[in-house]
Amino acid sequence: MTSILSRIITRSTSNATMDVNPIVLRETSISRLIFAPVWVSESDNSLRGVFRFERKSRLGNWEAVEHEKLTSLKSDEGYELSLKGDEMSLLLNRLTEINATLAKYGHSYGTTVVPLTKESAPGIFLQIGDISNREWVIEQLRALESSNFENLGLAIGRARLESAIVDMEKNFTNNEEASWQKFFEGRPWILQQLFAHPVIYLNGETFLGGKNSKGRQGSGGSSTDFLLKNGSNGSFAVIEIKVPNCELVGPGYRGKKGTEEKNEIYSMHTELTGGVVQMENQIHIAIEYFKTQIGDDFDELTYLNPCGVLVAGTYSSLSDIQKKSFDLFRKSLGKNQIITFDEVLAKLKLLKTVYDN
């Protein structure tokens, strides 16, 4: 059963009315039940119609079955038409499509074919995304067969990943922290991929505590770019966002530069170490002020085993020997992590392969 029309065919019957191609609700090789919609353009409630049983003629055409008019029935006689759940769902879905489409195109003379093509998709998805349609959308999704539901989920998941990948690649030369914070704030599910354990996104930029009494609003407080919660033990986690061109590796510390000998190592750049200390300080302040700040604002959040992630720089910008020093440094951070922007992108591309198979 198809839930969406591929086209709508109308035939004008007057300067204000049109017959619409019928909706086939049930069908066998010799008979069928249809609903024949009628569009009345000069009415506030334009869509109406009639149920009809039809039988196939010897020539293969569908013809209406003769029936008695209701006015001919006696007082103890009557008709009953029963629709199954999938027939009812089909009828409502197609009437919604017809009503929305003809409200846009209006009345036309003669016979007209209105295709429902890819151009119609944005309007359909805007209706799905409208929060006021939530209950209707849920009801329609429940009516889907399990295979269709799975296909819909795969399509949405792949589209979401592809959109994030394209936007991230396109903005790799953008080195404004606020812009990247907005990027991740609109896609909190990406941040959840940065941890080895399951985490729950709580908030974007979050004040952690530490203001002193100077000035009307105080000063010296600390905030984190993103606040999350460990899904297993409830501990808070912070994420600090820098930019793709953030310097990771500083000058050589031991060995001769470019020789790639075993003793060639590099110190870390102050941009990177500053970001690490900033993240560590955020965790320290959050613990110190936990009861009066985030612990009071977020239920069931603890500081049992907090951790942090710093997103900064690009791994591909380093030489092989520089990568060795960088990897040794971030390994020394323990439960806190440094992840580069191109590593985040690589995670997204790896996730996308799940939908490609």
C-alpha cells in the first residue's frame, strides 16, 4: 500500500468544482471500493466526496455498482460501511495531500495532472518538523509498516550525517569560536560521539561558578562551552571548543628537527596547553561550586568522576614526528581528552558508512 500519491488528476465539472482521481481503498480482480473526492474552490471547506463500490466490466473498465438511494429505505432498513485500519489511514493521508495540493494550485479547467515530485518534499518535511503537528506525525509513523519505518529512520540518519559532514568541511577555514559553538549546539548528537561512554547532552554555554564580589554582577567566574552527563554514573562532563587552526605543537624540545630520530620530540604549543588548563580549571571550579551551581540546576548530576574534552586544531596539519609528540601528550591527560576537528569529521564519516551498507 502506498501512502503518498505520485500525482493528482483533476477534471473540472463547473467554474468552481473539480472531480479528483479516486482513492482506491480495497480492490480485487473484479470489484473495488473507492472514495471519489470533489473539490469546490468557492467554499471554506473545499474537499468533499462520496464512497462508491465499483465492478469491472467485460471490457475491463470500472463501473459503479447499482444501489438503492437512502430515501428509498424503509424505517427498519439501512446501510453500513466498515473500513479497516489501513484503509482509514490511506484515506486520511491522501485526503490531506489532495487538500494541501489543491489549496495551493486552485481551480483549473479541463483535465489537469498535478505531479507530486521532489519539489513537494520541502513542504512535506516542514509540516513534519512543525512542533504543532507532533501528535499527528506520531500517529502516522505508528501506521507505517516496520520495514518502511526502518527505511525512514535510515534516510533521516543518513541525511543528518551528510548535512553535518558537508557543513563541517565547508567551514574548516572558519576560525571563529562562536561560529563553531553554534555548529555543535545545533548538533548535540555529534558531541555525544566524542566520549567512550554514553553521555546525555544537558546544555550549551553553562556558568560553573567562581564569581567574586567585585562589581554589580561579580567577575572572575568560569563557564564551559557545553555541559553533559555520564549516562552510567551521572557525573558531569565539560566540552571546550577552540578552532581548526589552533596551534597544537610548539618548537622542538629534544633532538634535531627533521631527522625523525628517536629522540626528536616537541613541546606543545601554548594555545593547546592553555586550552587544556582552561578545561581542567573548569572541572576544578565546577566541583568546588557544585552544590550551589550545576548540582542545584541539573537533577541527578554528580561529581563522582567528572571529565572533559577539548576540541582543537587539526591532526593532519602535523608531521608524523609531531603527531608522535602530540599523541604522547594527550595520552598523559588520562580521562580528559583532546580531539582535533578533522578527527571529529572522521568519526562522522565512519558513522556514515553504517548507512551506506
